[in-house]
Amino acid sequence: MTDDIRWHASSVSRELRASLHRNQGAAVWLTGLSASGKSTLARALERRLVERGVFAYVLDGDNLRHGLNSDLGFSPEDRTENIRRVGEVSALFVDAGAIVISAFISPYRADRARVRGLLAPNEFLEVHVAAPLEVCEDRDPKGLYAKARSGKLLQFTGISAPYEAPEAADLVLPTHELTPEQATSQLEELLVKRGLLS
């Protein structure tokens, strides 16, 4: 970065944005294996929050790989860059006063910690969508596990690439034991408990 590039602060305070949106900006980061239920929960929480009049938006891993991250593959380096970009976008949403719900496998603890470091302590909520591997394989809505087991899909998280579960998640959701409604309610309750929803 050169001295010619400078950060331009907004003339709109976070307090003003919060008063308009009826919520504080925050990133709800859903991490877990493929088919654990991240996207389902992200969409359900987004809907519930918007119906409350909250400024909420979902960033979904598959969706961002159609555009912003379409140039990235699934090597460890590309996975790290994928999460770095999403983290920066999430931080912008939080600064704008949104509750941004990021649904990404995000397999590496260091990458998730880097995103946490972009935000204030109460602005990043790491949620482990914790369905066991065998449950995710049974679900397999896209047939990805079958491809990975047959060797047609390389570097697949949980099969031929690692997944590092959170060691101290803000919330753990065993989606093989909870209905989507129950899990969504727990997410909403977490936001209330942390003072992010009025």
C-alpha cells in the first residue's frame, strides 16, 4: 500500500445507523462441513431478522464463488484468500450497520481468527454448525461427498482436506439434533443476549 491511498471515514456514526436499523452491526459466521445446514440456517435467520425490521444480509459461499471469488479454487491458499475477501466484505457490512450472516465451510481456524480480528470483540459471532461427517454424507444434496469418495473431487473438506472445528465457538448447533426452527431460534437468542438486537 502506498501513501497515496487513504481511508476515508464516514460522516454517519455507527450509533445513528443502529438507531435507524434497530440493531447493532455484527457478523454471524456459520462454519461447518458441507451439508451441515449452514445455508439453510443463514437464510432462515436472515428472513426472521428482516421480518423484525432488522438490516440483515447473507453472504453465501457458493454465491460468492459465482462472482467476487470466481477466480479461486480449493487449494489451501485459495481457501485462505476466499475467507480473507469475505472477511473484508463482512467488515464493511458490519460498519454499515448490518447483521451479516456468512455461511462458509471456512475450514481453517487461523482464517476465521483473522476475520474476528477485523471486528470489535462483540461484532463477530462464530457459530459451529456441527453435524457429524456421516450425517452430512447421508444428506449430500449436491452429490459432492460421493464424488469425493470416488476420487472425482479432490481437496474436499472432511474427506481429502481438513476441517478444523472451532475450539471456543460462541454457539454450537448440532443440526442433526435440532430442527431448523430450533437452530434459528438459538441464533436469534444469541444476538439478543449479546445486545445486538433491540
